[in-house]
Amino acid sequence: MTEIERAARNALGLNEKDALSGDFSAAFSMPVSPLPFTLPQLTPAQLSQLSKGERVQEQSDMKREGKGFVVVDVKAPPKDVWDVLLDFESYPKTIPTVRTMNMFTNTRLKEPYYEEKPVRKEDFLNGKIAKLKYSIPSVTRAAFVLSKFRLNIAAIHKYRPHPGGHYMVFTLDPACTNVVLKSAKGVWHTQENPDGKEGYTRVWLLCEVKVSRALPRWITDYAAKRAMPRATQWLKPAVEAASQLWLKEKDVGSNED
């Protein structure tokens, strides 16, 4: 079992039941467990890249399955990062590779998502889906159309606050079967003030993917070279822009007082 598979399995444990039922106090009544994944050890050269504001990326030779990670330091607090990551409704606007997005309920995860109608914005207010806010555990299901290949993907996201840095495990929805992806899983993770850099958040994306043998090799090569960068390039400018906007609005409000 891989590290990310352990993360996905752990995310399906006690805390998920409490999060789904809305009993968030019970979700934190147990002793704090370690993070359900291990971060890669960064080299001095990679740490130097991060200190210069560059993104660090590593991945194995894709072939039919592979894994990798991307890490970047963002000039914003963790809350601003998670406000963007949890804003699934805005993904088609903020992520260039996402063409469309539909949210589904978190109450029928054992049933195929396509048997449900996508939830409406008002469903966020009546408890049909998870409350998507920083520091509140949530389980969400969303379907996406990705890239120029119009790839249909459905994923389940499990967001968990943690003293060691909040994280969100995402896995391919069991009901999402297609001729391209056999499996896909990953983790978003944040670290506050990395290496003593006050006011920064280190954002990690760990991924594992297995593709169909029926898929032409040139497509897997194309995806391997472009998927990881495109999955993260949008995040830093989006978070930093949102953070600066929030600071300006705060300043305006203070001046009006």
C-alpha cells in the first residue's frame, strides 16, 4: 500500500463519519494522529529554488503509472490558500485546464454520481453538501471536464485540519470509469512559515496516477510533461491576488472607521 493510499484510507475513518454528520467536536475529541503521508525530503538545491520564489517539481517516468510532487511557497497565510482550494465553484475561472465543474452531494457517496443532479448554490446553505470553510472538516464530490481532450473526471475530496498542516486527500470517484484513467489519487498539504519565512505558506501537491494500456503512449507522455505544472501554476498567483485584495479591503474598512 502506498503512502497516498494510506492517506485515502485514513481519511475514510472515524473523522469522516463525524464530518458527514456535522459533529465536528467529536472529530477532534480523539488524540491527534500523525499526518497520514510522508513528505519528500527536499535537497539544498530545491530549497534554494523555493527561496527564489520558484516552483519545485519531481516526477517518475510516467509510462503507464507514475507519481510525483510539486511544492511552491506562496506569500499568503494558510487560510487564504485553503479559501482558494476549497472554492470548487470557481475552478473553471481560476484553473485553465478545468472547462466545467459540477458539485454533487456528500450524502450518497456509495451511489454513482451521475444518478444525481448537480447541486445548486443554495444547496450549500441547507446542508446537502459539505460546508466548505477553512478549519471545518469536509467531504465533497465533484465532476470536472479537463483540458482540450475534454476528459471527464469525478473525484472525492476529503479536507482535514491538522496541527501539522491542513491537508486534502482526493481520489478518483469509484463511479468514474473511463478509458483513460485507471486510478488517481493525491494530497494537497500546507505548511505555515516554512523555514522561518514569516507570512508564507508552503503548498505541496503529491500525486499518483495509473492510466489505461489502451491509451496511446504519446498522450501519456504529453500528459506527464504538462499535467503537474498545469495543476499548480494557477495556485500561487490566484492565492496571492486574493490575499492582497483581502488586505486592501481590510485597510479600506479600517480607514472608514
